[in-house]
Amino acid sequence: MAIKQNFKEKQELKRNAMLASGLIADRLPGVSSVVFRMTYYHNNTAGPVLMQRTVNFVPSDYAVFNMDCMREECTNGGFDLVPVVKGLVKNRKKSVKGNIYCHGKNENLRHGHASIAYEIRVEYSRQSR
């Protein structure tokens, strides 16, 4: 029963964070799409690829640019790409590549136990030029 309660609490926290983030149309006016291409790695190395993933955002989506850590035992981890997206939009740039490390902790995991290599592309609507 405690596991079910913890799951419900986590889902409620995610829902509240999503609502607080607002819609892309409101937070990033003039943006027509944001595309994330990510490769997840374990243990800070380029060797053990966990998965590759593409996530597409449109103006009617919530501006939730925090990706969860894929390590089940990771607590309060994930990848905060909000500053990256905001920097792109602020400077009217179209793309950026980089790496980011998980900031989560657990007694069985060392700091930086997972990372992602990302490419983010932003498309702007013609009206916003």
C-alpha cells in the first residue's frame, strides 16, 4: 500500500510541476516547436548507452523541460534543460548540443551516475521575427 501511495504522491508532484511550468505558447511566445534528441548514458561514460530518445514540443504542450533519470534507484534526480532552452530562445538561436549530468543521489549511486548528450532545436514562427 505504501508503494501505491508513493506513486500517487510522485504523480501529483509531477502534475503540479507541469501546471506550474505553463504552456510553451505562454512561456516562449514566437516558438513553433522545440525538439530534443537525447542519448542517455550510465556511469558518465560514452560506452553504456541506455537509450536514444527524441521528444517534440509544440506551443500547446507544457514547457516541461526536465527529463527524469532512467535509473530506478535514483532519488530526486533528472536533467534540467530549462536553462538551455531559455538561453536558446533569449538569444534567438536555432540549435545547441551539449552534455548534462544527473544531480540525483542515492547511497548506492555515485554523483553523476548518468548523463545525456543532447541536441536541442528550436523553430520560430514567422510572425515573431
